[in-house]
Amino acid sequence: MSGYSEKTKEYVYIALLCAQGVIIGLVERTIPFPFAFAPGAKLGLANIITIVSIYTMPVSESFLLMAMRLVLTTLLGGTMSTFMYSVIGSTLAWLTMLLMKQLGDHHISMIGISAVGGIMFNVGQLSVASWIAGSWTVMLYMPILSFLGIFAGVAVGIAANFLFEHVRTLSRLRFEYAAATERTD
């Protein structure tokens, strides 16, 4: 893509990540749920794409990717209620992961950032459920979902970390983004 402008390359990168996130999310919905004691819980494999975007894109483009992924996944296989839960949970998780990343690699790893994101996603979803139910007793479900959020977040963080270690393009993009960020600081 050497003949294309940098902006075009950025749009293609965002579109590719968005498509991957949507496909992962839709495929994950077809996987049977293994935890009968926590209905609705899932691994959140599409969040690998969110981690990749946080580490390789400016904040505005990372947010755009997350928003596009949510809208497209909902249009292709969701409902309005799943959209409400996902928007609040994803936005809260994304903001928290972004803040945690600001601490730096020497304070918190990619796996730790992902685990925090898993917990905060559940906090967002339970907040919506509490609002819809008109009762905060829904939050009693939080200990179970926190445990599952940590487990899922660690699994997603390990997968994202593996991608950064073994996919040269991602390693290069992460390095270029870090270098560009340091120049602007």
C-alpha cells in the first residue's frame, strides 16, 4: 500500500480490525455457554481487538473502532437491549483500560489492563441491569461476574499479548505508536 496516503492506510487498518472484531463477536455468540451459574457470561474474545487498538491507535480512532464494532455486531446479530448493555459495558471498560495503560508497562501489563477491562465491562452491564430493574440488588451478582471478568480478561490479555509477540506487523505498529506518542509529549 505504498502508493496510498497515510490517512487511507489508517482507515484500512481500522476497517480490518473492525471486521475482525465483528466476526469474532458473531462467532463467539454461537459457542455454547459453559458456565450455567452465570447466564450471559462469555469470554469476550472480540476485546482482543480493543486491546490491539488501545496499543496501536490514537485514542479517537480506538474509540471509533469500538463504536463501529458495537453497532455492526448489534445490527448483524443483536437486539436493542444487548446494544444498551454492550455500549455501557464496553465504554466503561475501554475508558478504564485506557487510563490503566497510562500507568505504563512497568506498572501494569497488557494482561492486567485486560483483566481490569473485564471487571469494568461487568460493572457497566450490571449498572444497566440495575437501572432497568429499578433495583440495586442486581449488583449482588457482582462477585460472580468479577471472578469471571478477571478470568476472561486474563485470557483475552494473554491472547493479545501473544499476538503482539508473534505478529510482526502489530509489534511494529505498537512501537511506531509509542514513538509517536513520546514525540508529542
